[in-house]
Amino acid sequence: MNLRIKVFTAFMAFIIAPLFVLGAITYLLSQHIIEQNYAEQSEFTLKAVGRNITYVLKEANYFSEDYMLRDDIQRLLGQRESVDPVMQTEYERLLQRTFLSYTPAYAVTLYSFNGQSFSQGRIGYQRVPYTGLVKHPVFREVMALNGPPRWLGPHEAPEWTGREPLFTVVRVINDKYTLDNRGILLQQFQFHELNRIFNYFGTSHSKDLRFMIVNSEGLIMVDNKGELAGQTLDGHASEGLQLGEEYQSRKMKFDGVESVVSVHHLELKDFGQMNWSIVSITPWAYLSGRTEQVLQWISAITALTLISALLYNLFFVNRIIRFILYVVSSMKKVEIGDLSIRVEPGSKDETSVLARGFNSLVDRIETLIGEVKLEQDRKNRAELMLMQAQIKPHFLFNTLESINALAAQNEGRKVSRMVQRLGTMLRVSFLQKEEIPLSLEIDHVRNYLEIQKYRFEDLFDYEIDVPAGLGGVPILKLTLQPLLENSIQHGIEERLHAEGEGFKGMLRVRAEEKEDAVILWVEDNGAGIRSEVLERFHGTPGSRISASGDGEEGGERIGLGIPNVADRLRIHYGSRCGMMICSMPGQGTLIRCTIPKEVSG
């Protein structure tokens, strides 16, 4: 993977991703803490509201009980005969002076068991007839209670209260001495104090805070905003609520708005039979308002930090990575041999030190390679000189041996010609140049072959086919002569010994031109070379046939010339040029020498 991609991936994985995770955890944790803290605060608030409601109901019960135990009220319910209109009016004034003297009282009706009823109330109140009371399901509950009050909240008995938000209490009035049943009390209250309680606790928190009093069926009896009274919670809350529990608080949607809904069950058993709860609805936006602002600021700061980090990664880290990749690319070019590469410093910091160090290292490598090449050239030149020194006495010895043989036969003319040709050859071989033109090498070969023909008149014939245009191509001196010498001594001469006087040797020297090289061929029809000897010769340099001198190699004489010339070509021209031998026992030998085509001046 590219270094830039690695660094960017690590930057995203170890910096950006943890910031996002930290932000998400912080947000969720803050939401949970807000909800938990508000649940605790809401519990105290609802309990305080509940205590105020309890006080209101307790006070209403107190006045009702006090008035219904008065002697004049007891006597009123004890009437067995029908009351005339004058007394009816008097009794209603009595109710006005007693029950309605309590400010929250809205209306009152007393029922005797003989069917008489006495009512009084504020303007617009609705009298509840005795027959309507008896038929109502609450009547049986009241009779079963036999004294304790049965409270009805607003909208629980709309046939009695209409649309007014009235609390109704129904109870049996007993004789205060004998405890006999005297009649039924139905009294309605309009508790404006509840609105003041709700408004006090509501405005102290938020104008959006909603308080409701609901019964056990979820009927909303009182809503401080006056919008939902008479409806049920199920039509507004997204989740169900356990209204009988002492306290619970949950986050849910109310009328489609994310809110915290808290419920507190009122303990009112001491004040009559009722099963009411207080419900508060607090919009989540209010609770998390300031926190949301803080989180927004934190998000903005985090976003700016991320942008700064990205810019830092883009303009600083990325610049360093580009410089590193630039250095790596330069190193790869140096590896493949381009020592002209230099790294330009990007800025005046540690990267410039790295660039100078890299350039200094390449300069040092270039210097060392130059020294190694110079030393290698010197070594190669010494090896060539040594090989040529080996060839010169070897060739001279063989030629003098041939002249000696002719002199012994009294062939004076031939000896003169051989000495003349030998002098020409020695002038060529003693030249201080390593390379000579191909034409001069061919003349040297022709003189050598003529000397050998003087010695072996009927041993061989020869042909030389070299285009005149290749005469100026430079070649290592004494390249072809050792090969021809090897062909004569270890090819043609051995086959002559094997087949007798009927054999005639043939040597051919030819040259051809390729695109960037000259190919020289030396061919003979001598005894050939065995395959295992050729395999060793064409193998690795360490397994080649030794050129230390004449000797036996695997049972076959191969002489000094071939390995010597092969090593000289390899050292001087390199691996792209050299020698290849094709041979088969009894079929002769074909040697190919490849040299670069460079026309000498």
C-alpha cells in the first residue's frame, strides 16, 4: 500500500474516527444525564404539586363536613313532609350561607331519601335531579361507602357538570348522633387555586411545561393549558403509561414532540375515594436547549479542529510524504544504475539534510564505482597482457620448431620464406596496442597458415573470406591465430593420425556483418570435440576448461588457445560478446566469435 494512503488511513482511523466516536458518546451521555437529572427534579416538583392539590381537597372536605353536621342542615334533611315554597326559599338561603360561603364552592344539592331536594349555586349551575342521581353508577358506590366522600373530577360526569371544569363530591350525610342515614350531599367545586398552582410551577420552569390531572382510565380531567381536558392520554402519548405507580418518568413523543413525560400518583385515600395522577409534559427541546447550544459550539469547534487537522495532513504531512516518495523514487533509479539523480531540497528543514545526505551518498557511490571500474580495467588489462604473454612464447616455440624441421630437410628457400613471415608475425604480436584492425589480424593469420603449410605440405588447405568493408573493424590481436593453431594440432593432425594419408584437412576463416557486431567463423574438418568437454566449456565460468597449458581434460587434448581466447574476449568486451563452439567427434569443429562493430580510426 502507498505510504500516502497508509498515513491518510491511519489519520482517519486514529484521529478522525475517535473524535466522531467521542462526540457521539458525549452527546448520548449528556442526553442520558439530562433525562436522569430532570427525572429527579420532576419527581420533587410533582410531589410538591401533589401536596398542594391534597391541601385543596382536604380543605374542601373540611368545610363540607363542617357544614353538613350543622343542626339546621341536619333538621333540613330530617323533614318528612313536603316543604312549601316559602320554606324552600329559606332552605336555599341556608345553603347559600353555609356551603356556598366557601369560595371554591360552585353549587350544592341536598337529597333526602323521601325524594325532596334542595339546591343552590352560582349563576348557570345545573341542578341534578334525584332520579338522575339514583340511576348513576356512582350512587351505588356512594351508598356502599356510607359516609366517606366519592370525588369525581371534571369530565368524569359531564351530564352533571356540562363543560365546566368542576370537581364533584358525592357522599351520604349521617345523623351526627345516631349515625343514621339522613340524605345525600352533591357538591361541586371550581378550584381556581389549581390553576395558580400549575402556573406557579409551570412558569418557574418553562411556559411550555404542561401539567395534567388524569384518572385511572387516562382521562385528562385538568389541563393547565386548557387544550386537552376531556381527552385521553392514549391519543397523545406515543407509549403507554402505568398510572397506578408512585412515580415514573420516560422520554417519548407527546403530540409528535419529543418530550419527557413524568407521572406521580396522588395519595388521596384519606380524603375520599379517587384514583388520580398528576402528569407533567416537558418538551425535550427545553431541557436540552442550553446543552444543545453547548453541543453545537462543541460540534463547531470540533469541525474546525477536524478541518485544521485535514489541512495539516494535506499541506504538512502530505508534503513530507511526497518528499519521502520522491527520495524513494530517486533511490530506485540509483538502484538501476542512474547515478546522475540528485534530490532537490524541498525546504530549509530536516528534509534538506536528508536531501544533502542522499546526494552526498550518491556522489560517494559514483566515486567508488568509478574507482572500482578503473581498478577492474587495470586488472583486465593485466590479465590480457598475461594471456598474450602466454600466447607469444607458445606460438614462437611451435614456429621455430617448424623452421628447425625444414632446416633439417635442407629446405633453405622455405626456411627463408618462413623466417620472413615469422618476422612479420612477430612485429604484429609485439605491437603495444591491444586492438588492431581486422585486416591486420587476417594478414597475421595468413602468414601463420603459410608457415604451417610449409611444415605440413599435404596436411591441409585453407580459405579466408572476409569482406573488404570490415577491414577497419578493431579486434583483439591474436584472436584468430590461436583458434587455427588449435584446429591444426588437435583437430586436423589427430584425424590424420586416425585415418591415415588419405585425409586432407580444410580450414575456413570468414566474417559477416550484423547490426551492431561482426561475426567471425573458424571452421575445420578435424577430429572434433566430445560433448562432455563442450558442456564444461559452455558451463559457468568456474567450470570452464582451464587455460593453464596443454594437458588432458577428460581424456582429450584441447590445448591452450580456445580457453585463452574465450577469456580474453569476455574480459575485454563483456558478456554480450564472446565465443561459441559447435563440434561433434569425427565431424570437425565450428567456432563463432562475436565482437562489437566499432570501426577504428
